[in-house]
Amino acid sequence: MSSLPASPDVSLRQALGYWFKLGCISFGGPAGQISMMHQELVEKRRWISERRFLHALNYCMVLPGPEAQQLATYIGWLLHGARGGLVAGGLFVLPSLQLLLLLSWAYLSYGHLPLVAGMLYAVKPAVTAIVLLAAWRIGARVLRHWFLWGIALGAFLAMALLQAPYPAVLLGAALLGWIGWRRWPAIFTPQAKVPGPGASQALALLDDHSPTPAHARFSRPRWLLVLGLGLGGWGLAMGLLALGGWWELLQMGWFFTKAALLTFGGAYAVLPYVVQGGVEHYGWLTAAQMMDGLALGETTPGPLIMVVSFVGFVGGWSQQILGPDWPAAAGVLAACVVTFFTFLPSFLFILLGGPLVEASRNQLRLTAPLTGITAAVVGVILNLALFFGQHVLFPGGLGQGLDWLALGWMLAALGMLYWLQWSILRVVVLSAVLGLILGAAGVA
């Protein structure tokens, strides 16, 4: 190992500056966000060693929820305790939330204008291509055996043909993973990798052999206190919504709590569940609006699961939860409620599980049921691509003819993403520019 000295202690104020910067520039999805943290915290600033970074990442990968945001929360907690974790995780989300509130308001206020409609017309095929590529990339990493391919295919058919509930698909995949592990244990070996350059060999502030900080050691009273505060905060928020008579917000809180506990495999995996609930069951928004929301989510920093804030905004606006005179205020309130209930479990997973993970460094194992779930996620994402493709390529319905222009741009976006290796943001921005041109020309 290099003899370079470890970094000096990092103050909470210094860390706050970095986490705020990360929250403002964290484009590129979880792979890009994790790569940014790896390059900055492991290689450049040397706040944490490669091995400890990977150990934290392995834990975050098996949790439901946005792994990049949880990883930031974990590292912030490891450096500065609960305050550091709340700051790191919160700043990972807040810039995106503020931008999405503004974009959601503009979308509902001016989305009917030809230029805006044209922009969204071209962005939707690109979003469909992004979802297809997400299924490909996850499948290439996970589907290492015909049994895992079978789980993925079964999940796709269950969602596409039987309209099976998303939780049931996950439970079935977990059971199949456990059964398969009994027969082929080798194929369920976890393979977690960090994107980006190789590891730094310099000593880090939290190096491989650094003792666990006092605040990160397991303490039963502290663990129970965190659990009580977390559950109490959840119950208090639900109680206030019930006392206020905001039944629509209460439904959102309960629904997105469940969604937060089912987001194995990232945002693309849970979107079908959000579509089932938000579009088909509760009617908070339409399928076309869901597509538009995903397009907006792809253009903002932060975790893609922030698209749920758009769902909440549109739901609050359309349901007039504050009356017909306050649609924007209702949208902001609903978006904030949805965001709170979506991310509260992520903070609890880190603050409750972190001490146990630190106590078991070099012993953390990913189980076969979770590998089965990850395989099923591939089929679930393919079903999401089918759902989006149907609405994008056949806007008038399957019997009304194919939109050849949308198909052509979807294939072009796939080529830019896969063969040219363009970033998601670059492709979405280019699509928006093309859409503005089409809208001005009256084509879209």
C-alpha cells in the first residue's frame, strides 16, 4: 500500500459542501452517481477506502430503494453520525425535488402549448429506449444461468399477460431463487462492481484497518431510539393527514411507503408498481402523463425514483385536494408528502442497519432470494418498456397504426446510447431540441 498519509479529519461543514454539490450534478442514474462518489471520495479526497466503499455499496445494493442515495447516506453517517447521514441523503434529494416541482408546475400549466407538446413527443421514444437499455444492462450482469433467465421470463409474462401484482412477482422470484440456490448454489454468488477507474492505493481517512467510529458501533439503546423515532415519525405524519381529512394524501402516504419497501433493482423496477397504483388503480395521472414524468425525471439530477414526486404533484393538482383555487399548492403539498414517505425507509435502513454492517465487515452475503428478485427485475423492466412502447408507438391504440417517426427516433436513441455511448442526459436534451423543432413546424 502507498505510504501517503491519510486525509485530515473532514468537518461536517466541508462534507455538507460536497453533498450539496453532488445533489446538484448527480446526473446519469445510479451507475453514474456511484461512479462520481467513488472517484471523488475514494480516489481524490480519500475520505474512505476502496474496500469500505465496496462494503457499504454491497449493503445498499441488497436494500429496497435508490442505492446511490443510500450509499451517500451511509458514507455521510459513517463520517459524521446520524447528522451526517441525514445531510448527505437529504441533499442528494432536495435539489432534484425543487427542480421537479418547478418542472411539474410548468408542465401542467403550459404542457398544452405546441412547442412543449412537440418536445415531449420526441422525448418519449428516447425514454422508451432508455428503459429497454436498462433491461439489457441489468440482464447482461445478472442472467448468468438458464434458471435466472427463466425467472426473468416468468416475471415478464406474469406482468404482461396476467397483470400480476408487483409484490407477488417479487415474492415468487424470491422463492424461486431460494429453490434454485439449493440446486445450483454457484450461480447465486453476488457480483457487485463499482463503475469507474481502479481503486486508489493511498491511505484514506477511513482506511481498511481504521477502527469503526464510536457512533457507528452497535448500541441497543441507540438502535431502539432510531427505530422509535423512525416509526414514530411515520405514524405522526399519517396521523396528521388523517386528522386533516386529507384522505387522498393518506392514500399516497400508504401507497408510497409500500413502494419504498419494494424498490429492489432500482427505479425502473418499481415503476410498473407505481403505474399499477397511480395510473390504473387510483387514477392520480394518465399513462401519457407518467411517460412525461419519466422524461422530466431523466433530465434532473438525483435518483430517478424522484419521478414519484411528479406523480404526487400531478395527483394533488388533478384531485384538487386543496380546492379548485389552489392547484399548484396542492401539487407541491402532495409531492412533498410522497417524497417524505418514499425516502423515510431509506434513511432508516442505513441508520438501523449501518452498525450491524460495520460490525460484520468482510462477512456480508447477498442471499439467493435477492438474486432471484434481481433476475425478475429484468422481466419487470421489459414489461415497463412494453407498456411505454405501446403508448408511444401506437398513440391511438394498437388498431390505429404505427407512429413511424416515433419508432425511428426510438431506434436512433438506442444507437446513441448503446453504440455511441452517449449519456442519458445528452440524448434526452437532443430529443427535446428535436421536439421543439417538430413542434414549431407543426409536425408533432
